[in-house]
Amino acid sequence: MTHKKSAITIDDLGKRYLLGSGGGERYRALRDVIVNGITGLFKRDRSQQEQKEFWALRNVSLRVEEGKSFGVIGRNGAGKSTLLKLISQITEPTEGEIRLRGRVASLLEVGTGFHPELTGRENIFMNGSIMGMTNAEIKRKFDEIVDFAEIAKFLDTPVKRYSSGMYVRLAFAVAAHLETEILLIDEVLAVGDAKFQKKCLSKMENVSASGKTIMFVSHNMASVKNLCSKCIWLDSGRVKMIDDADKVIDSYLLAGEEMGAQKVWNDQDAPQNSWVKMRSVRLLNESEEPAANFKTSEPVLIELVFEVADDGNRIVTGYHMFRRGTFLFSASDQDHNEEKNIRYGKGVHKVVCVVPANLLNYGEHNLEFVIGVNNAQIKTGEVLSFRVFNDYPTEWLGEVRPKLEWRI
Amino acid sequence: MKERIIKRRKGFISIDLKELWVYRELFWFLAWRDILIRYKQAAIGIAWAVVQPLLTMVVFSVIFGGLAKLPSDGVPYPILTFTALLPWQFFANSMRASSQSLVGNSAIITKIYFPRIIIPTSAVISGVIDFAISFVILIGMMGWFRVMPTLNFLFLPLFIFLAFIAALGVGLWLSALNVEFRDVFYIVPFLIQAGQYFSPVAYSSSIIPAQWKFWYSLNPLVGVIDGFRWCILGAPAPDWNNLMVSTLAMVALFVSGLIYYKKMERTFADII
Ligand SMILES: Nc1ncnc2c1ncn2[C@@H]1O[C@H](COP(=O)(O)OP(=O)(O)OP(=O)(O)O)[C@@H](O)[C@H]1O
Ligand SMILES: [Mg+2]
């Protein structure tokens, strides 16, 4: 048999997390350990062991041939990023194993490893070095990186002054140009503008043609189809399907699993009661174009279209906003003067709620819409999903990151 | 090309020296970054590195040498304390920097793989600059007070190395502890305060009564500081038994730190 060697071989891989870890309030106090005895140091907290565990990924096996591009798709929380983190050795598998042939460069989030105070030039060296490159290797690739990122003029400017576009460009350029055999890319291109996304995709095609192995996570099915020959569909941490990319993506789209930036209902399956019927919901950016990715500095416009059967009903529209599974807030057009809630007559109505810029924190957000009519309610369930990206290079703790007035 | 296997590590965790060699430049890069940022953000950074030990020296000389009239082993009191401040400040700065190092670098830890041990180590390395600055000042002071170095000076690198190991040992402990216990942040300043008085920084260790010497020497810094004084000032040679005790305590600190760090390292990215 002379089939190609595989660059990545994964056998029965699993990763178990403790629910509730990765948050802020979970840290233990050393003070308590000292009081309770030193043995506690080497153990995880008892109360933590009693915590619920869950498998972010389980029983995953796959093979990626050398020089091929492999797509990873699935809903939010399916375990895509976890898979890449395991391959790049950032976190340790709970079970199973991964065999790798070659060095790995990963771009799991924009600007990873960039320090805002350092200049573009300094960050290129820093970043390359973190990815295991020697100084000499980085020097060799330096001009190409700068060229690709189109930041020659700003090389000696601290990256905190970069626009988010420049930021992604540089981050992508570094990861894609380093002399590694395997490249892992997680959903980072969504931040850049359309022109740059194209450039990145064609760069990845080149990179792949030159023999690098690529693993590519994206919610953008068109680019996965374009770039990848094979694809895996993850669903709640399990493999739903591994096959040719076209086939997997078709099944995925058919399953209608992907929550998107809009949802249009037909007459039958629309959430409805005898007074109102939902027609469509969607997300728009500042220029009122449909969008699924937003920067923290951009407002998010939430549009709801619904149909009312009769005049004279008390109708209140609203939605629930979730971030990474946490209920963030509910919003509604309700008036405290009940009488004033009679304002949507018979016909089709469109309401738009503007979530102001600089309120939402980075990450995945989901929306559920609710319409209250008289004393009844119709709900859509979580139907829309969008992603907010950090404009600011460092992560911000907390569920929201409002920009507040400071009196100094 | 050889295949690498990634799986859950079990049992005693060994250190992959080959991998550290591959990443050798990253030690310097991270230290260089820390230094760059420190001096970029505050032009007073360098000034502070000069003023802080000098000020401390003056205070110690006035209080312990001048008012309390503690013995100074035949050298001017300022030189006596400054010689000790060299390793002590290095140690204290390392403690501060390394205890925050992992948490401060959480963004890269959760998104890129590299041997985690590089982070606290670089934090300790980045203190070398301040150390060098202080060293230059010391040489100036020796000229001023006309203290001639002796041949013992040749042994100084050995004690610098010991100071480094002591700082790294504590750094490994504190950085890993800080990932899980965020109150470490509040404990460190207290440890530094206490450590300063339990180490012969403001005084000569010759004032410690002989029957307590053994217990006193369990502090790894005692051996280091006595060694520094012996090398630089030609102070009486440290008692070899006590030096041994100090060095063994240091090795214990370092090895236990390494074991604890390696054990916790596997989950840094998950919980940080
Ligand atoms: N450090 C952690 N501790 C606990 N749970 C975690 C941790 N990291 C991820 N998870 C959980 O593991 C699951 C899989 O997460 P993962 O980030 O892999 O999803 P994903 O497929 O990349 O989703 P998305 O499309 O939103 O990026 C999620 O439920 C997530 O909340
Ligand atoms: Mg993800």
C-alpha cells in the first residue's frame, strides 16, 4: 500500500472539563488550604470533584493526510476549538491519543501572543518565538510576513494603536508564514474585511498546495467547501460525520443546525398563536446590512418582523440575550403604562432594537425572541446566533464590557 | 519525519530537555519583552532600579549601623548591606514577577503551546537587568569606600547561580499556586517583608547566636548572602556546615517547586 502518510492521526480522543471552570469566582483561597492542611495543595478541591463533569469532546478519531486541508464544522459549543487546542497541545487529552508528524502553528484567536505595548516588529519576533521558531527562521520570513500583512508603515508602532483589521492581518500573516508543517486556524478570519478574508483564503490554498497540512474551523461553509477536501462535523463533542467536505457540508446545512444571522419562517412552522405570528428575525450592522460578526465597538441591530391578526391587542415584543449559555439580559418595548401597549394594529410590523456599541463582550451570543399578546406568550427558542470580537487586544473579564463614563 | 504522540501524561512527569532546547530562544524573548515593557512604560524604570536599592541601603545603614550599632565585619556598613541587597532584591523582584507571570500571560497560555516552565523562568531572568545595574553601583561604591575585592571574587558566579536557583524555586511554587489560588497575590508582599528580616540583609549573619545558626540557615538566602559577602568583601568565610544546610534547603525548595509546577502545569490552560 502506498497511500500518503498522515500528518495528524487521532484515536478515540476525549476531553473532559469540569463544569463551571474557566470562570472567575471558582478560585480557591490559599488561606483555606493552609487552614485545612497542606495535603490539599496536591488535590483538586473536593467540592470541585463533586462538580459535574462533562465531555467537551469524546470518541473522536480521524486522519488528516499530509498536505491536505481538513475542515471542522459544528454548532457553537460543539467542541471545535477544543479539538484544535488538543492538537496544538495547549491542553491535555483526558483519553485517547494524537500522533503528529511535524511542527504545529496555531491561530486560535486573533492576536494571540501579541503584546499591546510592543511594536509590530517586536511582536512578530515574539510570536514566532512562542510558536517555536528560531530567530533565524523568523528573520528569513520577516519580509514576507510584513508584506502580506500590509503593515510596513506601522512596523515600529505599538500594536495597541493598530486597527482590528491590521491586527488580524498581522496575526494571520505570522501564523501562515512560519515554517511549520501543520497549520491550525480557528475562526479568526471573520474579523477582517471581505477583501482580506479572500486574501487569507487564497493564502491558505497556496500554503496547502505547498504541502502544509491545514485544519480549519469555520462557520462559513462556503470557505470550508472551497479550501477543504475532507471535513468533520462535530455535534456536542461527538463525531456526527466525517467524509468529503461537500457531502458533510450538505448534510450539515440540510440538518438546519446552523444558527445564523437570520431566520425566516414559513406559515406553518412560524411561532404563532391566534393573534400574532412571527415572520422573520435577523441581525444587521450599523449600515443595516445582515451580519453575524460584530466588533465590540459596533452596535448590533436586532430586527423582528411579525404579523398581527387584529386591532386592539396589547402586544409587547422583546428578546432574551445569551452569552455562551449565560442569560445576559432581556429587552422589550414594553411600556409601563399598560394602555400604551396597544399600538400594533392589524398588519405586518417591523421593530428594530439597537444594542449600543461597547456593551457586549466578545464571544458567542444567542437570541431568543418573545412576543407577549394580552396574557399569552409566544417564544422562538434560541434562533439567532452572532459573534462579537474584541477590538481591544486583551480579553476583558465579565459577561458584558460596557463603556462607562469615568469622572477623573 | 518522526511521529510525535500526544496523550495524557501519567505518573512522575519528566522534563523534556530536548524540547526546552528547541525553545531556548523563548526564554530570552519573554525576558526581553518584560524588560522592554517595564522600561517602555516608565522612563523612571531605570531610575527606580538605581534609587530603590540605594535608598534601602541608606535606611539600613542609618538604623542598623548608625543607631543600633550592629557590627559590620570590618567593612563600611553601607557596603555591607548593599552587598546583601544585590541578591536579596533580585530574589524579591523575582518573587513578585514570577508569582504573577502565569496569570499575566494567560492569553498566550490558553492559545499557544510552548513549554510552560519558560514563563516563570523568564520572569526570573528579567530581573537580571536590575541585578546588573545594582552590580555596577556596587563597584562604584567599592571604589568610593576603597574596598578591594579579593580572590574570593572568582566564586561569585557560583553564588549568583545559587541565587538564581533559589529565586526560580520560589517562582515555580508561587506562579503555579497563583493559577489556582488568586490570594497568592496578597501573600507575596508579606512573604517578602518577612523574608527580608529573616535573611542577613540589614545585618551581618555573625550576630546570630551559634545555637540558632542551624535553624537560621534553613533559609536558602542565608547561604547566598553570606556567600556574596565572602566573595565581594572578603568577609569571614561562611561556615561550611551552615552553607550546606542552606544549599540543601534551596535544592529542596527548587525540586519540590519543580514537581508541584509540573503537576499543575497540565491543567493551567483549563483553569487559568
Ligand atoms: N476551560 C474550559 N473549562 C470548562 N469548559 C470549557 C472550557 N473550554 C471550553 N469549554 C466548554 O467545552 C465545550 C466546547 O467548547 P468549544 O470552545 O470547543 O466549542 P466550539 O465548537 O469551538 O464552539 P464555537 O463555535 O462557539 O467556537 C463548550 O461547552 C465550552 O463551554
Ligand atoms: Mg470555538
